[in-house]
Amino acid sequence: MTRKLNFIDVTLRDGHQSLAATRMTTEQAMRVLKMVDDAGFAALELWGGATLDSCVRFLNEDPWERLETFCETLGGGHKIRALLRGQNLFAYQPYPDDLVVAFTRQAVESGVGIMRIFDALNDPRNLQTAMLATKAYGGVAEAALSYTTSPVHTTDYFVDLARRFQADGADQIAIKDMAGLLYPTDALELFQKLKAQVSLPIILHSHTTTGVATLNTVIAMHQGIDYMDTAITPFAGGTSHPPIEVLIVFAEEMGLDHGLDKELILRAQEKLFDVFDELKDSIPHYGKYYRRVHYNDVDRAKVNQIIDLVATSEKEKIEQAIPIMRDLLLSLGYPQYDDKIFEAQIPGGMYSNLHNQLKGQGRLDLMEKILDEVPIVRRDAGYVPLVTPTSQIVGTQATFNVMGNERYQVVTDEFKMILKGEFGRTPGPVNPEIVEKVLGAGEEPLKYRPASYLHPILEDVRPWSFVKTHKDLLLHLLFKQSADKFLRKRYHIDTIFCGQCGAEVITPTDATPK
């Protein structure tokens, strides 16, 4: 009997977050959503991550309405996956348990069927509340291993972490390789050990930044990994994910059932190129890479050569497959791989945002220096994995170090929070010299779960005029000024505050939401 593969599409969340700074609107996503669903993917990643912040900050959209529109279009949320940053929710700092429970509940009720939950430090304590809430309100709790490399991040480290998540009640386990750091020979060992020691379904999520994730997915197909994240061109490849157009050919040549409607995927690809053109100002390499890809364009001789090498399960043979796969992808117009990321470890969304920020400041000349500085800052911070929010925190601190006269002359509050343990336990010890320089002598990191130091917040909220619903309240508590600005504009409220007593003064405005 032919073995069935389970591919998951991430185009409409992580695909555009990685390549277009999360600027895809709901209307643009709706042009292809039904096609992508009808194509037969096992699940669709549509919400979470940076999409909520981008909706209120840049797109003038309500992220709850976005999710509910997707849910209604799909006839329910059982296939909708969202990404949640553990105790940080969809933002950049730890929040009290009552807000985590309330936000998670609303997400599930509004349409999230599968909640992928991760912690930037891989501190299991920071996943517990979100996992319990997801399961309590009827969602599937997927615990993610934030994959990285360092002296402390061994294969056994990640296997032990997966077993801990399983014991804590996770329904499935994801390997979240956000920067494409999972080297294929290490992937082989990790897949084999996880399948042997963890009884839950395993999902591979790997970015193609370094040119190895597509090969990792082929290895996963051979090793029986249960689900694999992919994307549709042109929101695939580069800092995004393995292109499904290429993986379909591998599946066919391996004699595996991919279960996908190939024609619908090509139709979606056509529509997505229109969206890609519309988002060109947010895409760092627009015009340099990408063209329409048909299955017949994929060199099947190279495909079979790679399959034969992978089938040996020998590390030496898999090494030989790496340049062949990279050449195959380059021949199809996907972006050049970046080996430097194996050192800098910058994930796709962070790279595109950093590029856009430096471009806006006219300082793109600093990009290489900042990439060189990132691993130094990361080491000082206890080898934290670079994923939101630690990727932004480390990247910002590296930028300040490069722009300043000396390292850590200017230090962000968030970097200080890492050193204090306010985000959780770091994987390795932080640099004591940096701690003394930044915090002063005698500073002790937090001992207990960070959220245990935070007071509940929902019952203490002041009834702002622009907070009309429970969903508004959640946005206000999570995104503060950016959400407030969005809500005031939405409800035509111009709010100022009394300089003497601080009371809210409301005046009407003619502002109309776009």
C-alpha cells in the first residue's frame, strides 16, 4: 500500500512573513485561500506569529476579523494552525497567566484548530499555560522545539525536550528550524531518535535560508516524519520554506502519495505572483529571483540522484546530496542560499525586517557587520535560540553594538531582561562580564517561572473609550499604543488626556478606516 504524505501549507502566514515582512492583507490572502484548501493540504498555517502586530500596525486590519473570515471561508477551523510564542503570546514579552488564558481561548473560539506553541529559550515552563488553555478550549496543542546550534544544543538535548513536552501534555511535536540551521546529517540523526523515543506525531518546519531545508524534507519523507511544512512559489524558497512544486516531484519519484491537486496549486501560484508583485516594496530581493515553476521544470534526473543518496541513510551520501539539491533549486529561480546564516543564525522574518529597517535609514552598508555581531551577542546571552522575540532583541543589540563606539555602550531594556532571566532560563550561562557591565555586580537572575512574578491584568483594566469588545481589550493589552491607535481610528475616536488629572478626554474625529 502506498504511504500517504501529509504536507502543510504556510504560504499565507510564514511564507509572506519570511519574504515580505508580513505585509500580505486579508484580501490578498482570500484570493487563494479556497484554492490552497481545496488542493488537499493536511493543515494551513494562517494566523499568529507577526500577523497580529502587522495587522494593527501596518495593514489597518482587525486580526480577529482576519481569523474569523478564514474560518468561515474554510467551513471551520480544524485545519487552521496558528503560531503562539508561549508566555509571550503574539508579542515580545512575557504576559500574566490570565491574559495568556484569555487570548488563547479567544483564538480557539475564533477559529484556531491547531496552536503551535514555542518558547524562544526552550524553557518548558513558558509553554505550560498556553498548552493547557489550548487543550481546555478544544484546540490541538503542538509544542515546538526552537532548533538552534551551540555547545549546549545537542541532538539529545532536543530529544529530551520533546519527551518533556510529551509528558506535559502536548498533542504533537514540531521541529521549528526558524533559521534553516538543521544540517541534513544532523536532521537524519534527530528524525531517527525522535521517532524512536517520542510517540506523538512529529512535524518538520524548516526554512530554506541556508539551502538545506528542502533536502531535510526529503529525508523526513524517507524517515517517516508525520507532517512537513511547505509553501507555494513565489512565497517559497529563500528565507521561506521548501517549495511544494518541487516536493511533489520528489514524492512522485519516491512512489509516495502526496494527495495534492497539482493543477489547483499551479492556479494558486499564478494568483500569488500577482500578490508578490503588489508587495514588491517589502520584498528585499524582488526582481532578482523567482519565476513560475511547473512540475515539468524540475530535473527528475537530479531528483532521483538525490533520492538514491538519501535512501542509503548514510551521512557521507547525504553530504553528497546537498550541492545537488542546491543546484536544483537555483536552476528553478529560487534565491541563492546563504551559508553565513549557519553562523549568524538569523531567521527569515528577522532578516527581511532588518533589511527593510536599515534600508529605511539608508544604512544597508551595516548589514554584514551586524550579521557578524549577532553570534557574539547571542553567546553573551547564553546561546539563546534566535526566534521571536529573542531574534529581534539580539539583532537590535547587535545593531547598537555596531553603531556605537564600544560593545554594550547602549543596551536595550529587553536585552537586560534576558540577562535577568525575565524571559526564562537561558540554555547556557550568560557572560558574567557582560552581566556586571550591564546590570552591575550582585545581580541574580529570577529563580521561578517568569510569569509567576507577574500580577493578573484583566481585572485591573481601565475602561478606555476605544475598547468596545473583549477582543478589543485583548488587543489593547497586548499591543498597547499600536492597537490603541488602530482602535481609535476604527471607532472614529480622537483621545487626548487631561494634563492635570490624566483623565481621558474624547473628541469626535472624521477619520475613516481604510
